[in-house]
Amino acid sequence: MSIEAGIKDLLKNDTDIWQSVNSRITPLERDESGPLPAIVYRSSEPQQERLLDGSFENIARITISFECWGGTYIAAKILADRAIKVLESFTGEIEIYPGKTVKIMIINAAPVGEDKEFNLPTNLVEFEVNIIYQP
């Protein structure tokens, strides 16, 4: 598993999201002919700053981009708002593989795509999540 898988599990464990998307939370891209609603995510590489002594600091950062697809823009917006609420309200640890957990310190979400609003499909809402954690 990974941070992405742990974040996906947070979304899957939310009853409202699970009833809406079921198993349609996928990495990279969605099946264009598949049913909606759906959530797609992509992540950056984790980043850790190197200290002057050559060691790494005790926190890491990762950005995960989300696409929330719905039958309509309103449905996609409701799904995105719920996902943001679930993620931003989480504190604690997530399991990234059996026996290994990381402590999530901050999850901060922000909308993206507002500058290209008229080029987006009308049933898509995008947002990014910045996660700071202790590896």
C-alpha cells in the first residue's frame, strides 16, 4: 500500500461516498464508458527535505489531485465537497502497508481548474489535497 491507498481507504470508509461511487475510486483515469459518479486520483512523489547534516526531516509532503465525476455538475460538486470534508477532517494514522502506519499531520484541500473552468467537462469538479505526514 501507499499514502494514496490509505487516502483512498478514507474515502471508501465514508458511507455517503461509498453509496455514491461504490468501487469507482481509481488511480490515473476512469473508464470513459463506465458508470458515474466516480473519483479519479493522481499523486506526486513524496517529498522530504534534507537537513544540513544529510539526514531527512521527520515530515514529508505529498500532493494528490482528484477528479470527481457525476451525472451533472451539481452531482460532481456534491461528491467533491463530501470528499474534501472527509479528508480535511481526518487526523490520526493511516496504514500504508501491513504493520506500517504514518501519522497524518495536515490535510488541506483546494479547488483547481477555476482558470480553465470553461474548458472542463460540465460534470467534473477537480481539487488537490496537500498532505503533510510523519513517515
